[in-house]
Amino acid sequence: MKELVNYFQNKKVSSVLDIGCGSGDFINVLTTVFPEGTKITGIDPFEEALAEARRKFPSVEFLQMGGEQISFPDNCFDVVSISFALHHLGDVSKTLSEMKRVVKPEGWLVINEIVSEVQNEAQENQKMLHHLKSLVDRLKGIPHRETYSTAEVLEIIRSNGISVEHSFTDLKMSKPSFDPELLEQRTNQLNEHLEELKNHSSYETKTSLFADYEDRLETYGFQIAPSIVVIGRKKV
Ligand SMILES: C[S@@+](CC[C@H](N)C(=O)[O-])C[C@H]1O[C@@H](n2cnc3c(N)ncnc32)[C@H](O)[C@@H]1O
């Protein structure tokens, strides 16, 4: 993520905490942004994802923990980040408040969040599937919102008292993929999600919404929607 690398180029950062790290996709980005020797810690409530992250990043410390209650003292990290996880949180304000608490005065908060403004049909394919999965999760009682708009993300950040220093749009996938394996995985996911909705009132609507989804994948491919990256600062 070139813009993040440029932003932190001359900043002194020795410790980073990544909230909702999952299997480590954003940890991978952080290892390119900050120099070797930077102490990186990742937290996530789900042990299965952490086990994979530990295998991939042996020098990073991973702890099972939710963002709403971070068991670190006040003011102890130079940077605290959260990527693609804001819309998964049970309590966004509590998590942002915890992030502000554990970051050092004058430290940075990095919020990377996928947004609803798609640019092409391949990204629309990702958004459709994501929103279906979020519905399935919500029906199971798992917090998972549909994607926020860019304006909503900025409003959440500002209304939680974080002053925005810099923001930019990022593309995790630079162009649509037509990789047959990836497209098959997406079709399988779609079928799993629809299967889980079988006894729900929205089943018919969703089935017809996704009737031509396999054709859409073949025609347009699949691409992760854009995200907004916001860098905030803890002012003293
Ligand atoms: C889409 S994944 C993002 C993973 C990674 N950060 C990335 O950028 O790809 C969302 C992650 O948020 C985590 N999550 C869900 N609820 C959470 C919570 N209350 N606090 C922190 N993380 C949470 C999930 O376990 C999942 O790993």
C-alpha cells in the first residue's frame, strides 16, 4: 500500500497493534510499511484465524481478543490499526475508544474499511456476495453489517473524536480476476449461503437476485471493492 508506506516513511514507529487481524492480510501490509524490528501484535476473537496467522507470521505476536475490550494498558502503541473489520464489530464506538486509549499520545490510528461505492461490475459481484454473507451472519446472531459508504466511515471516525490527518482510496485487487479456481470458490460460497437461507423469508428474493450470478462472474470476473484508508492522530 504505497500511500501508507509514503505517509509513514519518516515517522518513528516501534510498536503496532492490529485489531481484527484475522489470518493476517493487513499484517502482511504492515510488514511492508514498517521496518524490520517493529514490534507487531495482532488481535482477533477467532482462534482458527489466529492459528493460520501464527503460521504465516512467526515473528508477530497474536492474541485472542476482541476490539471492544483490549487488555493492554493505556498509551502503549505507536500505531493501532483496523482493517476490513469495522463492519464486523458488535460495538464500533467502544472499539474506537479502546483504540484511542491504547495508542500513545501523538500516535496514529489507521482505519482501512471496504466501502459501498463500487467502480465496476466485478466489484459489484464482490459486494453482492458480501452482503448476502452479512445477512446469513446476522440471522445467526453474528454482528456483520453491509458495507458502509465512504461518508459513513468518515462520519463514524469523526463522531468518535478521531481527528483525520490523511485519507485515500485503496484497491486490494487492482483489476478483476477471472481465475477459474477463485470463481468456483465464489460460486460454492454463494450456494452455501443460499442453502443457509433455505428456511428464511428472503430465500426466494435472494435466489432470483443471484439467478445469473455464475454468468456475471464469467462475464465480469471478481474484484474486491475499494476501501477507504483513514489515518487519524491521538492529539494531546
Ligand atoms: C474481513 S476480516 C478482516 C481480516 C483482516 N484484518 C484483513 O484486513 O483482511 C474481519 C475480521 O474481524 C474479526 N472480528 C469480528 N468481530 C470482532 C471484534 N469484536 N473485535 C475484533 N475483531 C473482530 C473477525 O474475526 C475477522 O477476522
